[in-house]
Amino acid sequence: MSDKKLTISDNRNGDTFELPILTPTRGQEMVDISSLPKQSGMFTYDPGFTATGSTSSAITFLDGDKGELFYRGYPIEQLAEKCNYLEVCYLLLNGELPNLDQSEQFNTQIMRRTMVAENLRYGLMRSFNHDAHPMAMMTGVIGSLSAFYHEGMDIYNPEMRMLTAHRLIAKMPTIAAGCYKHNIGQPMQFPQNDLSYTGNLLKMMFGNPCEPYEIDPVAEKALDILFILHADHEQNASTSTVRLASSTGCNPYAAIAAGVAALWGPAHGGANEAVLTMLDEIGSVDNIDKYIAKAKDKNDPFRLMGFGHRVYKNYDPRAKLIKTVCHDVLAKYGNDPRLELAMKLEEIAVTDEYFVERKLYPNVDFYSGIIYAALGIPVNMFTVMFTMARTVGWISHWNEMIEDPKMKIGRPRQLYTGKNMRNVPDMSDR
């Protein structure tokens, strides 16, 4: 914290208030308004909390103007090139990248916890309707984990918190693959602990008991990079939901389930589904000009999905990396005509004055759906993939918040616009 202060003058009565200015390691300075109600008798009003810092954190930093993203100080580009997903999980949880011994120990801790309780696998998961949306199943199953795994429920015990973190990261692919198998009417596959994290997921999703399954290294690597890019993204809607739920002292499985439910929203984790729907609607490169005109028409309901971001006002650094992965996957799995459409739309977005002025650059959702589709992952599983990747980010923020001595239960205020006080009339006068 610096010694700088912001002075506010109240022109109603001439009073002045001094508020501390907080200086971060990187990024914008912030005004600490926590004393404003006591000094002035007023609260601040900020719909969507878009101008409010809800917490301090040492996990992730992004610069929307420059298009930069860092995990624990490391650029996302370097992590995607030099690390695998579980190394990034270790980094987010512990603050530093693992050395070789730490990496091997962490891998063992994760991969030996991939099984789920048999009552959960054969009882709860099979109780869902055959056409249940996988995200509905994920929300319910993850919320139920506290009924199966009582150890680790002491949230103020660091060892128990880390046990819970390892357990959640380990079991997410098993639960996700189980949701997929349930949907298509196939038996759920057991994990195989000598495989990589994403290799294990592919085997559990696409393998079957009747024949051996060979993991494609292209698909394995593509998912690993996608998981790294989706692992955390600062105080987004689902992470903030996890923090708000956790501030009540609830069990971690309940808090993570709340994050899953928030991620399910089409404006958050479901955006890559909307991109594929849009590309299918456009249909052909020949129709692009028509749809670009529709996107520019404020009276037309059509919107270009996968462009622009609440925070990034430059090219999303994750989108640049995903574009390369997309080309690698399609080179192996055949050309998808939607890629040609996507590339043409991107070309227009970075050159057309309308999009440049509004800083509507392609975001992380723009290419990820094409990759998942090429790998044979159905559309209703796209957000499930996001859930698996983001779990470590949620847990890292949960752990950081519990350790914070300044932690308080979240309690936003409101600007009340309803009726003023009135008396209840007798029944005969209503």
C-alpha cells in the first residue's frame, strides 16, 4: 500500500473524505472505499462489479489493453510451450513451478486419486435421465462429493485443503467422461493411472471394453494446451462465485459446484458452443458479407460470437495460441469448412474499421469449439471441458481466500428502487 490518497469533496455540505490508494505489483491502482460508508454514510454503486476490486490476489494477472496473461508471473505463452497441464496446476496451487521430483510426486498424488466411489459411479450418476445435460450432471455430482469424501472437510487445515484440491483435480476427468458415457449409453470406463492427465480423459471418453484404445498424441497435446489456457482467468464470474460461496465457510465441493453452475451460462463457459452455432448459420464464405452487415446493424438480433471480451481490449493472447493448435488438429483430423469461415471472419475483424474501433478481436472461444468438434467431442460437452481445466483455478482462489486473515463473508449492497413504506390495507380495502 502506498501513502497516496484520493480526496473526495461532497458538494452537498462541503465535507471532504480521504481514501487510500492501493498500488499493485502490476496493473491499475485502486481506491480503497471500505471506509467510505463510515465517513460519508454512502455506499458505491457498480452494476456487475466491473469497476470494483473484490479482493487482492497473487495468482493471475491480465492486462486487457496489452492482451497479456500471466499465471504467478509467468506469461501464458511460455507456460503453454514449456509446461504440461499438471505442472501448471502445481504452479497455481503452490506459487512456483515444480522441479522434477516435485512434478513426479504431484503427478502421483493426482493420478492415484482418479477413481470415484462406486456408490457415486453406479448409483448417483446412473440415476440421471439418459439425455441429461452433462453440465447438469457435473453440477450435481460435484456438489455430492462431500457426502462421499468426508476427509478434507476441515477448511482451516492446510493439509486437508490440499488433499481436497488434489482430489478434485484428479476426479474431474473421471466424472466428466462418466457423464459423456452415460449420455451415449456406454459403460463408464475406469481411469488408467499410467497415462497423462489428458490421455486418461481421452481413453475414458472414447475407449470401450471391447477393444484397445490408442491415444493420439496430437489430440492429447491439443487438450493439454487448451487446459493450460483455461486454467485460470482472474476474477471472472465463476471464480467470483466460488469465492462468494466459500466466504460463507461452506464445504469446498459445494463452492466448486457453484462455480460449475456459473460457468454453464452461455455468456461465460458456453460461449464456444455459440461460435459453432453461428458458423453453421453463416454456412459459407459466400455469406460472410451478408452476416457482417447484420452484425453492424444495431436493429438486427444477429451477433458475431467469439469476438470481443469484457476485459481484453486487444487480441486475446489465448486465442493466438489456440489458433495454432486448431491448425495442428485439423491437419490430422481433416479440414473443417468452419475453419475457412473462422479465418475469414478473423481477417475482417482485425482490418474492418467497425471492429477495430470497437476492439472486437477474436477471443478464446473463437477457435476452441472447432478443436473440440474435430476431436469428436460433442457440443454439449464443450463447457464440461472448460470445467475440468478451470477447476484448479477455482481451488487456488478458494485456498488463497481461506488463508487470507482479512476474509469476510461476501455481502454486496443494493440501490433499492421499489415501493416506499406503506401500510397493509384491510382485506375489504384491497
